[in-house]
Amino acid sequence: MDDAIDTALAFAEEHVGDYTQDLMDFVTIPSVSTDPEHEQDIGAAAVWAAARLQRAGVPEVRAIDTPGHPVVVGRWQVDAGRPTVVIYGHYDVQPPDNLELWETPPFEPEVRDGKVFGRGASASKGSVLVPIQAVEAWSETAGAPPVNVTFVLEGEEVSLSPHLPTFLREHKELLDGDLAISADGAMFGPDEPSLTVASRGNCACEVVVQGAAVDLHSGAYGGAVPNTPLALAHMLARLHDHNGRVAVPGFYDGVEEPSQAIRDAIRSIPFDDAQERAALGLRAWTGEAGYSPQERMWVRPTLDVTGMGGGFQGDGIKTVLPSEARAKISCRLVPGQDPERILGAIETFLHDRAPEGVTVHITRLPGIARAYAMPLEHPALGAAARSIEAVYGKRPFPMWMGATVPAAEAFTSALGMWCLYFAFAEFDNRQHAPNEFYRIDTLRRGTAATVRLLAALQDTPLR
């Protein structure tokens, strides 16, 4: 097997230039899934991904329609006696706003300083190409990968994968396997390899406080009718106590304290507190008392106001009492929390605390997802760590992701398999921001590590 690995690695190394061109071609497709004007581009990205799987040697490839965008499925059943891994990724991208901040057009990729710049280069087209390239390296040198492989590439991750759980359940027989691998995720840094072992869930809602039927002159009615922005501000201010803890009854139901092992592991992660605050322009961290900033960001649940407004906000002054004010609330959740119950508790809390004279309307927003955590003792994590160490020259440390990747928990609940995060984007890639990029060296190293992982999983107990 060592000779076969070396041959596959040599093939991958020889084709880094081709892989770079593939990434640039993929990024050229403006597959913005949240914009109806890009419906054809989403279809084009799905077609491109399917063709790339076929070029990699995957024998069974098809696009399956969903109520949203199609899911591209590629299957390579090498040997019924070998493990089957299901590799997840997505081909849709975030909108490119703000266009004036891009140094080059977001869908006209360019290589600068060893990096491919363009929308989706990191999130997540570069990451999706890595396992495809690894399978191709095995296909071209050994005739087939060392394990059975099924690719699941979706086009709605930007919207928190609303149709993926149902798709997985409805195609359970087609997608059955021993381990899921998420190509969506990130490493701590280009020279600080890490393995993500958990990700937080998500739920969100919009709150509208309604006062009078129409905007009113503040001189005529001020002091006698509800001031909706002020009423909303009072309600939102009560969502947390003076220690930064969420004050909504039931919010922490089912939440376990992070174990000492987890807290020790987080403490060991290279994190320069002063440098991080300086980079963010912060004078101090805030949040729930009793936890470090990293623990608050990675393993504790949060409730945040992510937007609010009401009334005149242009230049100058307009003496009017707005008839309504609104805010958006987003929660990041940890294992043990039920997103639907959390939203219900928030709704009750805000309705009960509405000042006299206003009416409160709350709408639940799309994108509900549960948190996910992989057992730290799972053998796949050991195989992954060894594969990364062989390429990076240092063992990766465990990482807890504060963001949400709905697919990880969906694979566990719908298909009964654990999901291994094995992704090579990095936190400095400007994902979702102007001038997003992906390092060509990361494309190379990620492919090499995945070549090794596929070989390692052949003899790893996964169930």
C-alpha cells in the first residue's frame, strides 16, 4: 500500500497546475444560490461538478432534483467488503457584495501571490475539489480508490441546506455508508493544522413591534403613543442578564458544561489574545461570565441581535414616531438544544415583556440546524490526524467550530453515520467577504492529505 500511496501522491503533485485551472474555471461560474437571477448559473455549476467527477473516474454520476437546487451524486463501489465513505460538499456561493471592495471582479478569478482570488474560491469550491482530486489520483494510478466513495454535492448550503436532511432520508439506500466526510469547514491556519470535531447549530427569527397604524408627527403625538424603537430596545435589553447569560427561561435546557478535557484542549490551541483583539479593533471581549473568549465562540450557546431598525435613518432629522420597529435575532446552539424549542422560548419571552400599547409579531426564519459533535475517541479522527501530520509535519489539534454546517448533523440523524470534518480552507481566506481567496499550496497539501486518508480508512473501524 505504501508504494501505491506514493504513486498517487506523485500524480497529484504533477497536476497541481491543472487543479489550479480547475478551481479558476469553477469560480468563474457565479453560482449564487440565494439570488433567483442566478438560477441558470446554479444549474451550470451542478453540471460542471458532475463533469469533474466523471473526469476523475467516478463511474456513476447524476444530478438529482430537489424542491430547491439539484444534488450531484457520484458513486464508486469498488468492493462490497471495503468501507464506504460519503463525501459532502457544496457548489453554491455567497453573494459577492460589496463589489466596490473587490480588487478584481469576483467571478473573474486571478492568481496573485500563490492564491486564487474569487468568490467561492475558499467557500467552498476549492475545498470541494480537494477530495475529487484525491480520488482522481487513485483512479489514474491504481485504477480505483482504496475505499468505496459516494459524493454528495449540494447547491443550498448558503441557505443552511433546507432540503438536504429530507434528501438524505429519501435516498438512504443510495447513500448508505460507514462514514461521512465533510469537505466544508476550515483549518486554524495555513501552517497550524487542525481537525474540527464539533460545530454549533443555528436558529433565527425576526421581531416586529407595531404601535400606531401609521407614522405620527412627534410634535403632535409624542409622549402619548408608543415609541416602537424604544419599546423594542427595552425588550431586547432583557434578553441577557448582567453576567452576559441569556435570560430566556429554558434556553440552557439540555446544555452540558464543557468537560475539563475539552476546556484543556481549547486552552492549548494557539491563540494570541491581544493580537486577535487588535485585528478586530476590539478594546475588550464581552459575553457570558466564567468562560474564555474561545469557549464562548466555540462551545457555548449564544443569542445575538444581528440587525435592528425603525423610523427615519437618513441625513438630518425627521420628527416622526415610527409605526413599527424590527430586529433580527440569531442563536448559535450546542448539543442538547432543540432549535424549535429555543425559538418558542424566545417568542414567549418577548411577548411577555412587550410594553403596553404595542403588538409583537415574530417570524421564524429559514435555516434551522442542530449542533454536531463527533466523539473525540472515534478511530476516524486518529486516521485523519495521521494523514494530516504526514503532509504538514505536525499533528493537528482539535477545533470546535462556532459556525454551522447543517450537513454534519444531518448525516448522523438521517443516515446513522458520523461525519468527519476534513477540510482545508483557512480562517484568513476572507470567506463571505470581498477578495476571498484559496492558497494553491493548500490545494496541493489538502489533496495529498486526502489521498492518505482514503488509504488509511480502508483498515479503520468506522462503525
